Amino acid sequence: MRVFHRSAERPRSRFGAVLVENALVISVFGIFLGGIIEFAHAYLVIHTLNAAAKRAARYGAAEGVSTTEVRDRVDELLGSTFRPSEATIYVKDAGVFDSAPFNPTAVDYTNLPDIELEDAEPTQLFAVRVSVPYNEIAIMPTTMWVKDLTLWGGAVMRHE
């Protein structure tokens, strides 16, 4: 009976192949991991935009609060995630949402009339919308992942 003993050493002829395989697998895994991190960051920013718009709209619903104070509140809330100067903040009259057959996905918020919340009537609808170009806040260069993407968040409230 013969007993074969395997050597603990790897044959030198496979060393180059193992190196190339590892280089390919690690680079593909790195790109995949970078994509996961970037998409998670995008969802973090979307959640922050929605939360900032909602909290600022709640603040603006109270009597005696101005539109400028609502914008300042959004800036304050966004400061922990990215530079607030990168964001565009709209505070608009959302009376168009009160009409009966209405498609809210077809609204162009930039064309809605501006509103001064100090002068708003009780129960008048107003919208707070915050948008930011993703290439301004991306972790990695956006030429790799997405181009011309704008993230936004918003809230609609009634004035008290």
C-alpha cells in the first residue's frame, strides 16, 4: 500500500494565476461595495431631505412664523448631512392640491406661486420642497454611477 504525502507548499506554476484571480475578484468586489455605499448615502440624503421638509413645514404651520424662518429651519436640519448651501428650498402655495381631480405627480413645484407664511390664511395649504443635485453631495465621483440626478424631499401642511 502506497501512502501519498502532499506538500504544504503551493506549486510555483500556479502562483501567477492566483495573483491575477485575486486582483480581478478584489477589484470587482471593491466596485460592488462602493456602489452599495453610494446608494446607501443617496437614501440617507433622501430621508434627510424628507425629514427636514416635514419638520420645517410643521414649524411653518404655526401662526407667526415667516417663510424665511422656515428656510432657516431647513438649513439648520440639513447641516448635519451636507452643506445647506447646496440645497434649493421652495416654500410654495399648495392650494392646487385642494382641487378635486388632481394628479400630484404632475405638479411642477417651481411654477407654484410663492407664499409668505405670516400672511397665509388659516387652513391654507403650503408646500415645503427641498432639492439637491446628487453630484454636489456624492461620496464618489458621479461620472461612475449617475449623472444629472436631483434628490428631493417635501411636505404639504395646512397653516393654522
